[in-house]
Amino acid sequence: MRPAGPHDARDSSRSTWTRRNGQVVLLGTQCPQCGNLAFPGRDFCDRCLTEMSNNSVEIRPTGVVYSCSSVHVAPAGFKVPYQIGYVDLSSGVRVLAQLQGGASKARLAPGDAVTADAGQIRTEPDGTKVESYVFRVMKDESQ
Ligand SMILES: [Zn+2]
């Protein structure tokens, strides 16, 4: 399996995530002037236009599903149906990603608490599995 490369990111050539000690770490940028966080990282702050390209930060990958949808028609390589959704991270950043449920809940819904994890998002024509960050239900703390 290979990680989704820079060409998979919408507006940036920088890495959007990495893995440390088995945990997914989301990589964004933070404005040194106003503190605004961006994910994926941006060269300039969308609030005050200050350059933020050299101010990389790790963004805590936990949040709540804001909205979601099931995809039934997709480009080649994606196994349908799958869920995508916006997740509001605890830092205030809203992220679009695949939602892949978890052991206790196959389909996610708005309001579900989730955390980022690595997961296969598609398969290339040669069979190579491509992975990226996805969001899954957070483990039940009571168990
Ligand atoms: Zn700013």
C-alpha cells in the first residue's frame, strides 16, 4: 500500500498527514499573525493574507461529523458505495475525508465523534492500494 501522494491534495504540494507510533497526525499550517489554522496547509492565511507556508503545525485529528453523504458513482479505483463527510475538528478546522465507520458502527452520521486513522481509499489500475487519512468512530471510552 502506498500513501496518497501530493498530487492527491487539492491545493498544495506539501504532505497532509503522516503516521507516528501507529497514530495518524494531520499536518497543516498556522498563521503567525492571527493564529488561524489551515488544513491542508496553505501558503497564505485566508483571513489576513500573512504568509504561513513556513509555519507547519500538527492538528489534533479528533472531531465530530458535521455532514456526510454516500457515494454510489465514483471514478475507477474507488469501491462503492463509500461515505464521505465533513468533520469539524476540535481545533475548529473543517476537513473533508472518507468516513469508514468502525467496529461498533458501519455507517456514520452527523454528530458522531470520530478520529483520524489510516485507511485504503482506492486502488490503482495496477492493483496498488492507496491509503490516506480517513475518519472512524472513536473507541468507546467506557469499555
Ligand atoms: Zn492570519
